[in-house]
Amino acid sequence: MVVGLLVGAKVEEYLERTEPGEFRVVEEDGEIVSLLRLYRQPQWWLGRALPSAQVPHLATPPQHRGAGHGARLLAGLLEELHGDGVPLVTLTPSNFPFYRGAGFEVAGAWTRYEVRAEHLPRSSAPYRARPVSLDEPAELAAVYALVAPSRHGAFDRAEWFWRVLARRVKDKTTAAFVLDGPDGPAGWAVATLEFQPDPAPFQTRVEIADWGCLPGADAALFALFAGYAPMNGMVAWSGPDPDPAAIYALQDHFARLTDRWHWMLRLVDLPAALQARPWPAGVAGQVAFRVEDQVCPWNTGAWRLELAGGEAQVGPVPGPGPGATADVRGLASLFSGFTGPDDLIRAGLLAGFDPPAVELLRAAFASPRPWTAEIY
């Protein structure tokens, strides 16, 4: 019954593709009163894959809500991850206040775009597409491995991702391609086709379920779907916000943003996360701040962040400590580059930083917009 709260009616199918070890539960009097599911996929930040975890599902039965079971379950998970040396965890929230209370904050977006096929680029030269099978995803996975380091926030996908993708599109008309360039594979796309009666007389709906390419191949990838223009084609995909491909690859038009969700990040181990993250090689300096973290008390204290040569050292500050304060939620959003220090100061999540410290934070945390293709 609890699993049914996560996935609706398809409980048996869901359990067939999961492992018992992926679940964490809280029991009371022999009854499960809260349950979550856990992934552990590394995540790419500025070209470096860091250990990370994901919470795709968390549910508490209605009769047990309001008793703090979900909060206890999440706190226990954070303690487990800290003990295992996993400094980051992410999720897509269904309840923002609940997860903010646990120290999570918005750190990236999942954005949907659509455009009429007639506005897509017409030529894919010098690239050429060739069809591949989702039943043999090794080639798609190999191309993804080339692209992922250039995506700020992308997951280091495990083999099971491709099986889930194949299952998700199995009952639809599906086309999968690899885009070959002069120097080898440069991108891929998996798309589903649906023919709709509206708007009259009909429309071909092309949903790009998964895609990616190396820099410079975006226009060629879009060109794969330009041929649906005579069939009143509408092409939809997810991308970062803003999506450079949506702006520059479509030279005579701009794609319409149709939907946006946000995902959240939690710094499980603040000093370990900051030391593992890549930093701009030309940024040097130090900044000190105080953090209060009631859920992860090991993060509480005064910390000094020192930057030099593209690396960071983070250590405790002795004595009375600095006057600047940082909310652990604000640091999560700053870590990913989703929000800069100026906006976090306006939001009250950073306070007491002098102008040189703010300038250092601006330069240190500058990054591409974080984005993950997976919504979970």
C-alpha cells in the first residue's frame, strides 16, 4: 500500500525493477509508516563527477502524516550518506516546505520547450544520423559518456537508466539515432511520434525523450526532425534554462517554454562537498562564514573557504568566528551555480558578507546553468 502511494496502480511492475536494498523505511508497531527509495549515481559538476545520491520517492500513508516520520526517515538517510562519504543528495520535490525544513534548496531546473518543425535547421552537415536500437543501448551510453562531463549537473548514468528509458517508450512509435561527426559520434536522440487530430486537420507530435550532443552539434541534432514540417510537426524536448540550442540553433525563431520544474540539492557534508567541487583556476582568496545545521549537526560551525589554483581547502575557524552567516539551504543553491550570492543575500540566506567577500563568491561560483535531463 505504501509503495502504491509512490507509483499509483503499477505496484507489481515497479517492484519488479527495484531491489530491496534501494528502500529505507520507518516502522512503528510492525507497520511501515514512511518509506523512501534511494539511488546512488555520481553527478557531474564543471567536468568532475562527485559522489552523490538521489531520492526519487518518499511517501508516508495519510493516517501517519504529521507525526514527523518522513523527517526522521530523511534525517536518518543523511546520516547514512555522511557515514558513507557521500557529500551530496538531490531530489525533485513534491513538497517544498518539507524538504526546505530538511536543508534542501532549489539547485537546478528541468525545462520543457516546443517549436514547430518548420523553424528547425534544415541541414545536419557535416554530421550524419544513423538509427540504433534501444534494445542494445551500449552505443547510446558510450555517446552519453562523452557528453555528460560538459553538462553541469548531469548524472553518471548507470546501465539501468537505459532499460528504464526503453520501457518508458516501448508502447510508442520510437526512433533512436546516433549523430556521427567528422571525428566520430557527437550526439544522440531518442524520440517518440504521435499523430493527433488537433489542431485540425492533424498534428505530428515529436517528443524527444532523451538527447545530447557535443558543443557545436546542436543545430545538426535539431535538423533530424525538420522533415516533419510538411506533417504539421511540433517538436518538444527538455533542456537547461536558458537553453543555448533553443536560442541560437533556431535562427529564424525561438522555442516556446512550456513547462518548468525545479530539483533540489542538499549538502550532506559541507566541507567535503566544497573541497571536491572544481573551481575557476584564476580565482584566489578566502572567505569565512558561520553555518547552523540542525539536521546535519556535523556541518554546524565557523568555516573558512580558501581558493587557489582551481582547488579549495575548507577548515574550521578557531576563536569567536566570523560575523558572516550562510544558511545551509543557500549554500546548496550557491554550490550548483543556480543562484548567485547577490540573490541569496536578498533572500536572507547569506548575511554579513562584506563587498570583497561577495565579489569573491561571485567569481568562485560562476558556472553554466545546472541541468539534469532526468526528472525523478
